[in-house]
Amino acid sequence: MMYKIKDSTRKHMIEAYDQDNNLVGEGIISPFMESDLYERPRLNIYIDIKVKDVIDKRELKDQIFDEIMKKSQVIRQENKELDVRIYHCCFSDNKENIAYYSSKKGFNHDEGMHIIKKKITEESFQITDIEGIDFATLEFINEDEIKQLVEKQNEVFVRGYSIEDIKELRRENQWFSIAAKHRGEIVGNIIIIVKEDGLNNKYGWVDDLFVSKEWRKQGVGKNLIIRAFQGLKDLNIKESRLEVWSANKRALSVYNSVGYEFHEETESSIGMSL
């Protein structure tokens, strides 16, 4: 059976109807600019398909997918100056979705959200100075300081902190933040929250790490991480963990250089470049 596919009144949605005009399926095609993580600006197109339990469920899903691909090519042509990736993302235990999208021509399971770990076994850390940079602990008490941190972090991450996020984080039982400043202005920061795993082992969770574009490739990020390791060691915490998108090669290079290792993938991305 062929279904009628049409645009939804809801943003970034298409809908599928059967011969009796019953809604039997939906598709999401949602373009958005990625954070400043790559050499070239990247537009992501997130897609998802949901269909009801009809007899020819796979055929319906394929029909919605084909329509999504047509629309994605239009978006590609409208954004020739950008790298464009179309993808579906799901939890890594969703084998059905991973198998479906991986079966599509050109689609590969080649990105994901990775948890990486670092055992803190060093007796001490060699912390070097960086010319033009002062490092300072942030207490998140000064409103102007919080505002500046949020503004600087939001220049790097599309979905970054809000002022309320920082105030809520401040109420965590145990945390610390180290900023890199140039002439009093924040140009980088790391936030560590102390958490416990299921076995009551404490670890330092890197909730955020960023470096402003003009100060990258000068060792600021690595310096912040090493200072955080020293802070965790002072608290007698012997492990650090964080999550990083696997395609963020710049960040992964820094993390690997200080000893982080892959632990698990929690979200899987199946897609292709257009």
C-alpha cells in the first residue's frame, strides 16, 4: 500500500496517512547548527521515524525515509557553504533502530556519545604556566562572573549553560571550577562535579570544559584538565570521567594525551554526509 505523505502543521515534521485518512506514521527532519567543534561549521539534520503497527510497517517506514531524504537534499542545497550531516541518534541498546538506519545506503554507525575514564595514579602533576593566562578558582558567587562564564561557554556550545544552570550546579554537594583568564576575561573553564557510581566509588565528572576559539592550540584545555586532576587528588578521588562526542577529534586528542580511555558508548549515531 502507498501512503500519502504530507507536511505537518508541526515544525520539522511530516505525516503519513492511509487510504481512510488515518494518521499512521510520522517523520522528524530537524536541522540545527552544531557547536563549534569542527574545522568547518557543520549543519546537522536529525531524523526519526515512528509508524503505527500496520501490516506493511517496513514499507511505510521506508516511504517516510525516502521523503525525508528528498527534503534533506533541499536543505543541503540551501547550505552549500556548510558541512551537512543527516543522522539518527538513539540509545546504544536500541538494536532495532541501529539496524534499520545502518541498512540504508550511505548510512554508517560512525559517531556516538562516549564515556571515557582516567585513573588518577600519578604522585604529582607538572603544571606549567601559559604566557598571558592566569588560572583561578571560580566560586559562582559573583553574578557578573557567572554571566561572563555563561556568555563565553555559549560562544562554543549551541546548547550551553544558562545562568540558572550554574546556580543549580552550585548547590551540588561537591564541585569545583577552574577558569583560564586573559586580562581578567574568562577564555576557558573546567567544571568538576564529584559523583558516586553504583559501588559507592567517588569520581570526578567533567561537567564542562571549553576554550575560546582565539586561545585554542596553546595548551589551555590540557592545562585545565591537569589542574583538575590535582584538585581531585587533593580530595583523594582517584578517577575522572566525562562524555565526549566521538567525532570531536580535537577534544579527544587532548583527553587521550592526558590518559583518558574509552569505557562505553551510551548513544549511537547512524548517518552520512550530504
